[in-house]
Amino acid sequence: MGKLDLLSGNKAVAYGAKLSRVQVISAYPITPQTPIVEYLAEFIANGELDAEYIYPEGEHSAIAAALAATIGGARGFTATCAQGLGYAFEVVAQAPAYRAPLVMAVANRTLGWYWSVASDYSDSMPTRDLGWIQFYAESCQEALDGVIQMYRITEDERVLLPGMVCLDGFHLSHSSEPVDIPDQDEVDEYLPPRKIYKHTTDPTESESYVYPSLPVSLHTTYRKIFENAMQRTKDVICEVTREFSERFERDTHGLVEEYNTDGAELLLITMGSMSTAAKRAVDRLRGEGVKVGLVRMRFFRPFPSEEILRIVEKNGVKAIGVVNRAISHGTSMDPLGAEVAATLYELKNRPNIINFIAGMGGGDVSIRDFESMVNKLTNTLNKENVRETMYVEHPIKIENPSVKFSDAIY
């Protein structure tokens, strides 16, 4: 039996790494990620965790050291966010080429722009096409569970790709919730010591070792190999998360979570902590007779297109609202919205779709906001081929702004 404790998202991630018996930790502090590695340093200092702790001079070196340890056969862990993730981009891009099952926690925070330490996905979304598995937690419990699950996923011989466990900065990282901390013995049964495959550690012993440098003629071939591995990851995710759910008696499995989708003609698709408010909106509206459901993306990479198509076709969904803390400038959509739109393309009778850009810079996305989104979806039911982008804005009055833009609201 585990124990129930009040944990922040950051401390939950640290417990997840501790319970996973990580062997090498290399990280550099950056808000709001900093407490993760502080807690891990405390675990080591107290003798609760037997691991090497590397103190680098910045995120580029931090992730490089964790990656090197993972290539060498250790169970490596690192954590970062925002400008730190951007600074380490060179190494982040290189990691999949080594087929290294490194796990990195990302306490999502605005990257650049008008400087916010709160959450949106402008830091992790730019890495979406590099070959990393991406998991987005809704709760502190999922943050802990997600770390343990991610090691099982990444270390599977069918996968051997790095993985990110993403949690919303401050909304989860610094918010405390009751979290069930599993017993170490239970986790050890679920997550055994890392199995070493020769091709990941010694290029002299296997022709299947993946080199960091390749002739130009092999680049396309190896990209295909990585993509095949990413697609195989879908089955692995379903297997190992289902086992976790059964073993620890928690309904936390699969690539997506379905919430009240039975008979839904309207569908919200969300990610991360805002999903809790979206569920409360769905509950209220269902009580009023509105046929609305929710799909929460647990994993963004690999993208669960099959699951979305299944849910849409099964229920005859007529309109979809995609809500995300991100934007892909130049597309008038966010990355999640673009993926959903591409997924729906193969349907003969495509649902209407509105992409709601919301919560940028860490702004709150309330239950009322979600109810308003559903009302907008309802207004499309007598129309066809609707594909729009709307911004969920909460303008405030700024007196005497130091810099004025002609198209801004003050």
C-alpha cells in the first residue's frame, strides 16, 4: 500500500524519479522547474536515493550530461523549461539519434515573448517533430505516475526514444494536491532495472548501433526508422499504462482520456491542467441537456489520430472545439488544432472545427470560458465546412502604456 500526501506537481515529479530509481541526474535550475531538482538533491543528501547528481553550468550541458549517462547505460533524468529548453535545443534535437531512453520533465512556461514564468506550451511544442515522446499531465498525481510510466515506455526495446513528462508551470508545478505515493516495492515490480541492449551502448558489438553522424544517403532511411519506432510506441503506451492502471488501481492509461463522449455531438479536445475546468463545464452542460463530451490528450507524440477518428465516427460528432495553450504563428492555428484538422481530413462527413487559442502566458481558462466555447460550437451545427480560429481573450485596461501598438487593446 502506498501513502497519501499533499504534493506539488514538482515534488510529485521528483518522487516519480526517485521511485524509478534514477541513477544519474543532471539539471540546471530555472523557474518553475527548480524545485524538481532541489527535491531530488535533498533525496540524495538524505540517503533516500542512490544517484549521481551533476551540477552543470547551464541547460545545454545539463541535458548533454544526462544524455551521455543514458547512452552509457544509466537511467538518466533531467528537467527544464522555457528558455532553458530553448538553450538546450541542440542536444534535445540530437537525443533521438542515439536511441537513448532519457526522461526529461518540462514544467511548461512561456518561451520568450513578453516574459512570463507561467504556463503555456511555447517551450515544448517547438520540439514536437524531433522524435521525443510527449506526455502532458492533468494533475499532480499524473505527473508522478507519468514519470514512472515514461521509463517503462522509453526503455522498451520496441521504442528506445527519449520522452518528456510535461506539467503546466505553476498551475501544476507549484499547486499542491493529494497524491498517492506508491510503495517502492510495488514500483520495482512494475519497473525493473534498465535492460541494456548492445546497440545502445557499444558500437563495436552491433551493426544496429545508431550513429550520431550519417552519410546523406542514409538520412531519409533513418528518419523512417525513427518514425516506425514512434508509431510502435502507441501500442507500448497502451500496454504499459494499462498494466500500471491495473496494478496501482488508477484509471490513468491510454493515449487519450474520454470523458462523457457517449452520444456527444459536440466535442472539446484539450491538454494539460485546463482539462479539469473543461470537465466541470461538460458536467454542467450535460445537466442542461447539451450533448457535449471531452477528449483529453494524454500524449501529443505519438499523435493519437486513430483514437480521435474512432471517437468522432462512433458518436457522429458534428462539431469539435480544440483548446490549447499554444499557437503556430503563420498557420492561424495551434499545433494541436492543426493535427486534429489533418486527422479529420480523411472523413467524408467532417465535423466543423473551431481552434480556440487560450491561456497564453499562463492566463486562466475558466469553466465559463469552456461553456462559451461550447455555445460557439452549437452555433455551427446548422452550417457546413466550418473551420475557424478564435482567441479566448480577457483584455485589461492599461493606463499610460510605455509602448503602444496600433492594433492592441489598452
